[in-house]
Amino acid sequence: MYSERFKEWAESPKLSREEKAELAALAENEKEIEYRFGKELEFGTAGMRGIMGAGTNMMNVHTVRRATQGLADYIKSLGLAAMKRGVAISYDTRKNSRLFAETAADVLATNNIKTYLFKEVHPVPMLSFAVRELGAAAGVMITASHNPKEYNGYKVFGEDGAQMAIEDTEKLVRRIEEIESCFSGKIKYGAPVKGKIRTIGASLDRKYYRAIGKLTLSGNIAKKVGKEIKLVYTPLHGSGFVPVTTILKKLGIRATIVEEQSQPDPGFTTVNVPNPEFKESLSMGIRLADKIRADVVFGTDPDCDRLGVAVRNGKGEFVALSGNQAGVLLLDYVLGRLKETGRLPANGFVVKSFVTTSMAKAIADDYGAELMDVPVGFKFIGEKIKQFDDTGSKKFLFGFEESCGYLRGTHCRDKDAVVASMLFAEMVCYYTYKNTGVFQRLKELYGKYGYCLDKNASYNFGGVNAMEEMNAVVEKLRRTRLDKIDI
């Protein structure tokens, strides 16, 4: 089967000269041909993500066109009103991200669907905000998040700004499957689309900053002590540089930037993996922070939906906080400041994924907030906001996942590292004003609620059966009885 697909692609007149040369070089590499053509790139609950290159199991303009035609068919099935509402598209700094965004825009516009495209690189939270602000029927984000440089991806968002719900994704996938080949005549693109693709400009950026500026909890304190704070920030070559530095400046905090990592670099040449969950990814920031005697280090991933943080411990050494540690600190800060200022609602709720620390429940209970557990995936946090906050029955206060994803506010429905940076920075100011520190507060939380140990371990799986192998490992863990945990 995969050999037939390989032949179809190799002989297709729709391939560029470079793609034909790429496949010609694989003629004797049976294992690589099987990987590239042994299956189709899976469109899961968060879209599709894969290594870039020619093939059905790869990220390229052809798989993007097929997926987008499926999205176009899905939008058209919703009726003319949905087509007029349109689709908003954004992209990060990865290789081919702009190309894939323009490819998606071309297909949608050729299908007579109103299309909005950001003029420049913008992060996930601003795409989510744009979907809501523009009243779009859907959104597309071209990103592979924190994956290695070889990867890119295609995320689809629903009309509420959250990643598309499972039931809608299933309908979308069926539409994609109906287009059997990436070279099918069902895929429409390349028609004159002048006037059908609208540029999203700076006015939406300003609306976003105004929206998140309303979420500050210690703005006055930040203005008093912000100039004393030394904060180092690295966007890890990603889309966070402009929005994060903009919001910190509005807060009154001047961040010192890791210049070597400030500009877009599709090769991410200064890091092994652009993942702020890993202390190694913050190493250049930590070295700069030690040099200038800074208090805290921030790092955001390429699509700026995750925030990694390093703070000084009791010995004055930098320690990288886990997503759980940063999450409980932010949760405690948000609920504490709301209570101090008399703004903590009686019907407030907090949401976390079920794999995230159970310490969150102890904190939420202490403040009288309801804690809701959801499956892994920030879309499920978005669903709870839609279910309760949008209906007015309960008030969303904070949501987080252990993978360094945080959200306060309902301006968007996905992880927002811009808001998280703002909140964590003002939290540093708040504890400085109180003559204490973030690490000291973390120790106090452990003393009050009980110590929690968490540690992440990452394992790489490769080959055409990688997903099946990973699922087998997870299933084995589910069935294994744990009698003790070695620490």
C-alpha cells in the first residue's frame, strides 16, 4: 500500500522540483518510504502534527491543503452564515509556518469562506482571542508548539476560541477522510482570492492588551516596586517576544532579553528543544540572570502558550519550577489577591487536568473555590468555561495544566503565556513588596498543605508505529498495580 502511495506522489505533476528530488533520494530507503507513506498524518483531537517533508504522513502543503479542504467542507455544512463569519489564521516562527498559513488561507478563500490572516507571527492566545473578537466560525494555528525544529502542526479552534470540541473534530475528520488523496480534484485552491483574505492588524493587538490588562491583580504594587525587579526573558526564538515584552512594559517592569534567543530562528539553534518545561531551555536566561543578579527568569515556547520559570531558592541559586509548582503559586496568588481585595466570588471555580497536582484542590478548598478536574488537553478547560462562566452560573477564576499552561480570564480559551507572564511578574512584585519572595511562598504552601514531589521524564518514540507503541506503554501503566514509589 505505501509503495503505491509513494509512486503516486513521485509521479504527481503537483509536486515541486524540490519535492520530486526529495522523494527520488528515498528510492532505495524502504524504511523511510514506509514511514512517510505507510499511513496518513493523523488528525487528532488537537489537529495534526508531524515532521516536515514530502509524504502522506508528513507536514507539507499537500497535507495542509487536504486538511483545510475538509475544514472548508465542514464550515460550508454549517451554512452560509458560518461561511460569512469565516476563519481566522495565525502562525508561529517555525520553518514553513507562514507558507502553511497562506496555503490554508488560499484553500478557504477559494471555497468562498471569509478568511482572516495575521500580518505577522502571533501566538496561540492571540489567535484564540481573534476568533472570539471577530466572531469567526473557526480558527487555525500553524504550530508544533514546543516540539523539535523538524516538526510543524495544524491546530483547529472552534467558534468559542477553544481547540475544537471532540464531536466537531469527529465531523471534521470525516470530511477530511472523504478526500481520499492529497491530489484529489475535490481540493480547491489557486483561484483569484483578492479581497477574500483580510489582514488582521494592530487594532486587534491593542484590544487584546486592553483585555488582559484588566486581569492584573497588583497593578499599583507593580508600579511601586517594578523598577526594582530584575527579570530576564527569553522567547526561545518564538512568537512571544512582542506580546510578552509589551505587557511587562505596561506593567512597569523592564525585562532584560536574552538577545541570542530574541529573534525568530526556525532552526532553534541555541536550544536542543524549544520547550520551557526543561531547565536546559532556560540555561542561557539563567546565565544572564546570574550575570546581572536578576530575580527571576521567564521562557515561552514558539507559540507562546507555555511559560517556564526559574527563581532563586534560599541559597540564592536558580531552580526551575515545574508546571505544578508554578501553577499552585499562581493559583494561590490569584485566589489570595481576589480575597484580599474583596473580589473573590462565592461561585468561583478553578479547572485543572486530572494529571495536574492534587495540591490545587487543597488550595481551592481553603479559599472556598470549586475545583474541577478534566481530561488532559486545555480544550476541556475551555469547555468548562463555556459551560459555566459563559452561562453566568459560575465564575471562572483560573485554569492550568502541569505542562506549564495557565489561563486567567475568558478573553481566550487556551493556554496564555502572555497573561501568565504578566501574573507571575506582578506576583514577584507583590512578594517583594511584602519583603518575602516566590520561593519562600512555595515553601509556605508546602508547609500549609503538605509537600508534593513531581518530576517529568520524556521519552522519544520514532517510526511509523510510534503512536501505537506509546499507547501500549500507557496502557501497561494503567494495568500495573503500584505497591510503592521509589524516590
